[in-house]
Amino acid sequence: MAIKKDINKKIINAVPKKFTKIDLKSKIHKELESLVKIIEKSK
């Protein structure tokens, strides 16, 4: 659960209001990719 909260925080922090939806998607995608790498390492 803590990881999920952290992901939500990261996504919110990664999203300035002025972003277009496309920018938003690529930004979130990058955040998720980096989180996946972190999770993979910690296994």
C-alpha cells in the first residue's frame, strides 16, 4: 500500500496543471517505468 501512495504522489508531483494530455501521458509513463525499475531491484 505504501508503494501505491508513493506512486500517486509521484504522479501528482509530475503533473503541472499546464500540461497537455499527451505530455501528461509521457510524463506518467516515464515515472512508472522508473518505479518499475526500483521495484524490480528491491525484489
